[in-house]
Amino acid sequence: MLGWMLYGCYLYWNHECKVNWSDFGTSETLSTIFTCNPWVAWVASNAALHIIWVATLFIFQLYQISCLAMTTNERMNCSRYHHFHRSKSKSFSSPFSRGPIQNLVDFFECKCFGFCTPQVDNWLEKYEVDTKDESIPLTSKRDNFQYV
């Protein structure tokens, strides 16, 4: 989405502002962009800033999925979960890891011509869910509506 916003701003500047990207210097290009339509420049600068941290989070999440086979919660609290402990070293590893490529295949559930097949588990069949607990409301009905 952010990439499409930046692409749309680029097309707008080429069509409406007639920005020539190769002939201008950096300061001339920026002044032309900001004087043509400040709102489009504001949107583009916000999109450029947001795409940096969104891409960073995406890269870290892919690293956790593929290399560590852990969620963010498991990584932050791995000392609390006994199944992440190694016996002699103080580092942690996931017992659910099947290697980086197979972890990605399992996460995205993609099949590649029979070479990579995901391990799909139906958790509703593996464990029994007590339906009595699921029907209890999370909050009780109150007259003053102050849920603090």
C-alpha cells in the first residue's frame, strides 16, 4: 500500500509538475515537488517514513518465522517456557523448527510441485475444546458501564 502511494506521488509529479528527475539537482527537485502541491509531498514523505519501519518489522518477522520458528511472544518469554531450554548452553531454540525453508513453507502453507509440502495441523481435532467455557461472556452486564 505504501509503495503504491509513493508510485502514485511519482506519477503525479511527472504528469502535473513536470519534474525532470535527471536534469535537476536534489535541492531543485525537492523545491519543485514541495511548491507544486505540498499535500502530495506531505503524503509522500509520510509514506516514505512509514515504509522504513514497516519493512523493518516485516524483515524481523520473517527472520523469526524462518530461522527461529518462534513468535514474538515466545522469543520475549522463552526463559519462561520449559520446552525452549537447552540443557548445557544458555541459548534458546525452538523444538518446532524444521529448518528455515520448511518453516516458511509451513507458515505460508505453499506447495511447490510436490518438493515442499506444508505440515498442516487441524488443532480443533487434536485437542478437545470445552464448549461450556466458550459460552461464558468475558464481561458481566453492568448498569453503570464503567469497565475499568
